Amino acid sequence: MLDKLTNLIHATVEIAKEKDLRKMLILLSNIARKLLDADRCSIFLNDPDTNELWTIFAHGVKEIRIPNYVGIAGHVFQSKEPLNIEEAYEDSRFNQKVDQQTGYRTKSILAIPFVDRKQSPIGIFQVINKKTASHFDSQDMELLIHLSLYAASSIENSILYEKLKHAQEDVVFRLSHATGYKDPETKNHIVRVGLFCQLMGREIGWDEDELEIIRLATPMHDIGKVGIPDIILKKPGKLTDEEFDIMKKHAMYGFDILKGGESKLTQTAAIIALEHHEKWNGTGYPYGKKGEEISIHSRMTAISDVFDALTSERHYKKAWSFEDTANLLKEESGKHFDPKLVELFISKLDEIVLIKKEFHDEPFKGKD
Ligand code: C2E
Ligand code: SIN
Ligand code: SIN
Ligand code: SIN
Ligand code: SIN
Ligand code: SIN
Ligand code: FE
Ligand code: FE
């Protein structure tokens, strides 16, 4: 029992460290299986939008969803009382459909409710088929309840974190599209440049947080175009020098829009907006910064943005081939672009092309 408790304590530290909900649930179910000598473990979380309990690791089946009042799981969820069942098939509450779907044979089940900090039920936690005995005992029940108590707040946090991430992603893409009403760039342009930069970051060895930041910060690079008059933004042909001087202000406008944000995401996005037209050799705008004076996020965005702009049709130009575009990047290596990053980008061209194809644009409808 003592080493089980020691394991339990170590386990909860591991769980608390994991922010990703799905990874955490897998971790938690592995811990529960080991701790209770169970053959299987399923954690069902309630989806309040559909009143369903869902689980991702009923082995072999991707996701199982059941109404939150059906079966042992539903019973425990509704009653908020644990159940310890020796022989599932002799219990009329048992829902044989899950076994039918998975081809598994359930015998003993121990299921307890999962509650959040406010004691509201968020799901249920069940272990199936005790391996070292015919069924689970009261000590198992105690362990599982302890584990669920420790895990509940971690789960709650990661559910919140997930909601927050979705909300943040939603805001980013909505904001980035704000310019779309004026600028005929497509919705997928901003998705693609984020993914190109993320791919480069992954090659460099950035961690998941950094990768998520660049994926979401890069799409905001042209947000300052909201401040540019339509007559220039939508001009079908080449810009005059005066018009281009006005156009260049979109970098500073974007910086001004984003710089007040307190998160790492908006701060990174602000710098990218400011610097994405700077060039490695110092001939870019707005400041003529050069080399590593330009942040690495902005140097990555410059390559991604130009690559995507060239390989897309714009209202002022036709789409270039991948080959011509790759050649331009090489030609501009050490001039417009950071040479190391060009090399990295070119080495990943196959994956870049896949992203371009997966997030392709609707056929260009012409000027509006
Ligand atoms: P954008 O369309 O998103 O283009 C981003 C960058 O891709 C450009 O930054 C440029 O570095 C590169 N790029 C795009 N098209 C071409 C091309 O045909 N040839 C070459 N060599 N590079 C290209 P840049 O030049 O600072 O332009 C910033 C923004 O100004 C562009 O964003 C676009 O909205 C506008 N713009 C630039 N040139 C023209 C133009 O001739 N006509 C119109 N209507 N807009 C233009
Ligand atoms: C039930 O909750 O009745 C069955 C769930 C399962 O077998 O995983
Ligand atoms: C959106 O349009 O808000 C989402 C962009 C995307 O991920 O395709
Ligand atoms: C545009 O961004 O102006 C059009 C790009 C496209 O539809 O490929
Ligand atoms: C363009 O004006 O189409 C691109 C100008 C450039 O080469 O930077
Ligand atoms: C500025 O404050 O306008 C420039 C900030 C920077 O160069 O990073
Ligand atoms: Fe730009
Ligand atoms: Fe762009």
C-alpha cells in the first residue's frame, strides 16, 4: 500500500505538468491501470453541449460517445455515487454496446464520478477487469477516489486551457481576416504562413509553446493593412512610388495595433507586423534593420509570406511556379532573406508544398 501511495503522489505531479487534455487523459488512465492492476481504464468526460459522455481510449476505437444517462457510466454520472460491480453481464445497467463495438469482454467494473472544484460532475472514471483478483475491492475504490481528487483540478485546468486556446485561435483568425474585407488575400494565406513558420520552428527544435505562438502570431503580420485606403490596396496594376510609400505604412500600423497586448502571442505578433518587410541586407522597411537585428520570427515570416504571395495569384499578379519561387528565394538568400533559414525552408519544400495543397485557395474570382 505504501509504495502504491508513493506512486500515486509521483503520478499526480506528472499529471499536473501535462497541459494537453488528451495526453493527460492517456497518462491518467495508464496510471490508474497500474495502480489498481486493472486491464483497462476509461475516463469519460461529459460534453455539456450534447449531454454525452465521451472517451478517447476505449482501445482500438477512436472515440466513444454515449448519452450521459446510459449504462454503468451514465448511472454513475447521474447518481454521483461510485459503483463496484463484480460481473457486468449480470447487472441490468451495464451497456453491452461498448463491448460489442470494441470486441472486449468486460467482467469487473469499478466506476466513480469525477467532480470539479465546485463539486459539479465533469465525468466518470472507470477501471475494468481486475487482473490479480476476481473484482476490485474497497482499497481500490479508495485509491481511485484519491487519484480522481488529485486529477480533477488538472483536468479542469486543461479543459479551461483548451477552451482558452480555441477562443484565442478564433480571435487570431477573425482579426487577421479583418483585413480580408479590404485586401483580397485569401483566408488560407494566413493559415499557410503560420504553418510554414511552425514547420521551420520545429526543425530548429522549438518547444510546443513556441511553435503554437509562431503558428498564431504570423497570421497577423498584415493586420496593419486595415489602415491602407482601398484604392491602393485593391489596385489591379503596379503601384506608383507614392502609393507604395503609403502601402509600406502597414507594417507600423500593425505594430501599433498589436503592441499594447500583454501576452507573448500579441507581443510576438507586434514585432512580426513591424519587421516582416525588413531585409537581411538592410534594404527593407520601415527601419532598414539588418541581419539578426531582425527577430527570427520576422525573418521566418518574410520567407513564408513572400513564398506564399508568389505562389498565389494576386489581383496584381499571376501565380508563380514552385520552381521559380524556390529559385527566387535562393537568389535572394543573404540579400532579402536570412541564408540559413532559406536553406532550411528549401530543405522542407516537399512539406511546404503539401501544406500549400492542403490549404489551397478557391479559384481567384478576379478584381472586385
Ligand atoms: P503581399 O501581396 O502580401 O506581398 C508580400 C510580399 O511578397 C511583397 O512585399 C513582396 O516582397 C513579395 N511579392 C509579392 N508579389 C511579388 C512579385 O510579383 N514579385 C516579387 N519579386 N515579389 C513579390 P512588398 O513588395 O513590400 O509589398 C507589400 C504589399 O504591398 C503586398 O503584400 C501587396 O499588398 C502590396 N503591393 C506590392 N506591390 C504591389 C503592386 O504592384 N500592386 C498592388 N496593387 N499591390 C502591391
Ligand atoms: C457501461 O458504462 O455500461 C459500459 C462502459 C464500458 O464498458 O466501458
Ligand atoms: C477561420 O476562418 O476563422 C479559421 C481559419 C482556418 O483555420 O481555416
Ligand atoms: C489574392 O490574394 O489576391 C488572391 C490569392 C488567391 O486567390 O490565390
Ligand atoms: C511587387 O511590387 O510586386 C514586389 C516588389 C518587390 O520585389 O519587393
Ligand atoms: C518602435 O518602437 O517603433 C520600434 C520597436 C522596434 O524596433 O522593435
Ligand atoms: Fe506585409
Ligand atoms: Fe502577406
